[in-house]
Amino acid sequence: MSESAARDGVIAEIRDVSRHFEGGRPSQPIVVLDRVNLAIRPREIVALLGPSGSGKTTLVRILCGLIPPSEGTVLYHGEPLRGINPGVAVVFQSFALFPWLTAVENVEMGLLAHGTDRRRAREKAVAVMDLIGLDGFEEAMPRELSGGMKQRVGFARALVLEPEILCMDEPFSGLDVLSAENLRGEFMDLWVDRKMPTQAVLLVTHNIEEAVFMADRVVVLWHNPGRVAAEMTVELSHPRDRKSPAFKRVVDRIYTTLARQAEMETSGRIRPLTLRKFQMLPRAHVGALSGLLELVEERGGREDIYELEDELNLEADDLLPLAEAASILGFARIEEGDIVLTDLGRRFVTSDILESKEVFREAVVQNVMLVNQILHAVRSAHRRSMNEEFFIEFLQHHFTEEEAWRQLETAVDWGRYAELFAYDEEAGVLYLEEEAAADPASSEGVSE
């Protein structure tokens, strides 16, 4: 270990790490992470919190040594990491159990792969399963276990390796609310009582309350590309009371940080050198967007986003994209963590169906690049139709394949609602109906 690492007590460190993938054009790589810094120290839980597309999972994979950074350095005990990180184990969102192995065989598998004697591996696996609440289920097959019990096996499989850093990639999101709450609480009891054979935890989540409930430090990431928006220490003792004013103040502070990022992005004030120039659409369906704006209008046209999240039982990943969409379309502004309805937004939610659709149509034509590009391409086609694969290939010049499909899904949803074009999902074809083909609307309102 280097002297500086030893002095700072740092187990692992990510320094100025960027990660990009080749897109459709070699000269324009897709940037997933942009100059990220992160240090992991003993006896702390660090939460990576951010919306979808902020590179949280990619960052974990880089820390684990599963993929290299495109730029920057990963250090383990002060030395550059080469290959797989030997001090890290991962708990995944999906249970990822081998269905043909019993629970205890799934747990001991990693030990056997590392050359541990079979008898010793079984003893350690049984002991960890007992610790994590799986006593009596050692010989159960995965198909016999509930979701919560399967995830306990996942935790045991990671902990039996006694990793210095336990990485957890949204480990509770695949469970029902009660199972997630129970497992989360039991995990924290083990951590606080120091019964867990690990030195630090890196938690990936998009749930703000989960981050504040568990973490000692929260690193807030933002997307397009992934970058650190803020880092804050949670100075609350365990166990933490979600209903306490102090807890709510921390949650509100993080939510305000995320809302400000959305505000700056939609206003064009965030432009890192490596940022993609292509407009990125938030994943927001028109029905949900209308419902949100109607609720804000009923309450006077301004509402705190965090309070809405709590009231509607939504997460930041659900509500912030709707606020972003409203801002892009000119229906609302995001100001200091509040969503504020514009005059155009009021027209959209208070008009009858036909006029509301016309307002939406004009807003899309004026503000949404991708919808206009689809409309122009379909109108120019000989048969007034285009296969969706044409647009996916184009979008992959700017986004990963997964994100390209998400972008097209949103654009199709908005374009169909605006009656700018139609979509045959089974055939994967976008086309103009006769009335739309004769419409004189153009795409001149949008520019990069």
C-alpha cells in the first residue's frame, strides 16, 4: 500500500475515470462516464445514487475490474488495479442463482473456485447462511425459495468470500416492498453490529430514502454522461428514523440536488466537453406526464417535487423524468426543487381533448428533435413508411443500443399522441396516415 493510501485509509479509489463505447461513428464515441472520482474507505457504506443512465453499474464494473476505464485510474490499496479486483464481491439485482444447485452449493461455489477445501467451504457456507437468516434452507433448490430468500442466498454467496468491499447493485429493487424492507433492516443490523465479514459497502440505488437510510456517504450521479453532481455525508446515527425531521432534511437536500441537475440540463447550462450534443429524451409517457401536470395545476401551478414523490409513492427515477419532459416541451420549469407550470402547460391540462392534443403537437414540433427527424424521414420515404431499425441504427451513433431503443420508444409515444405519425408495433414500422401525410407541419422548430 502506498503511504498516501495508508494515511487516508483508502481501500480502493477511482481517479478521473471516464468510460466510452464506440458508437456508429468512430470519431464520436458514446460517453457513459465523464471524469468520475470516488474513494472507498473502511467502515463506511457509500451509496451511488442517480437516475437511469448515469453509469452507476458501469462504475461498479470498473471498480470490480470487469471492464477497464477508457481514461483514468483505478487503485486498490494504492496500487493500479490490473484485472479482476481480488477484494470485491457483488450482490446483483437479479438473484443469478444456478437453478441446478442447492442453496448451500450456490453459496460455497465461489470458495471452491478459489481452491478452498470442500469440507472447509461447506463449513463456511453454512455459517454465513446461518448469519444471513437461511438456517434450515441449506438443501433447498432455488425454485423452492421466495424472492427474499433467493436474495439472501445472493448475499451469503458474496459474504462467504469475506470481501473487503461488498458491492450491491440495486439488491432490493427486485423484491416486494415488505421483503425488501425486512432484508434491508436485517442487513443494517449485521453491519452496525459488525457481524459482517467485509470492510466497506458500495450500494447502487436510485431510491433516495434507501440511500439515506443505509449510507454514511451519498455520491449523487447525473446522466448524459454519468458524472458526479454532488457528494454528501449523512451524519445520522443508526438506526435511522425515516419520519424524523433530520432524515427528511437529508432526503430533501438530495432531491433538490437532482432537481437542480434536471433544471440545468433542460436549460442547456450543463455542457461538459465530452457531453453528447444530441438531445436526450427522458423516459416519460404522455399519460403520466398529463397526470402530473394536472395535479400541479390543481394545487396552484407550483409544487415541491420531493413532496409529490412522497405523496404519490414514487421514486426519483419515476418523477424526475416527467419533470424533465415537461421542461423540454415548455409546459413547466424546474426551480429550486419545485415544478412550476407555464402558461402553455396550463393550456395543455385545462383544454378539451382536441385542443390539448393540438397544444402537445405544437410543443413537440417546436422542441423535440428526434420526433421531427422521424417525421421528416417518413414523409420523404416513397411509401410514407420507415422500419424502426433505420432509426435505431441512427440513434446508435449517439447512444448505447439499450438507450437507443428507450429513446425511440419515447419519441414514438409522443409522436403518436400528437398524431404526427402512426406505428405498427408488430411490424416495427412507422408510417403516415392519410390525414397526417397531408398535414403541412414541418420540423423547422428544432435545432441542435
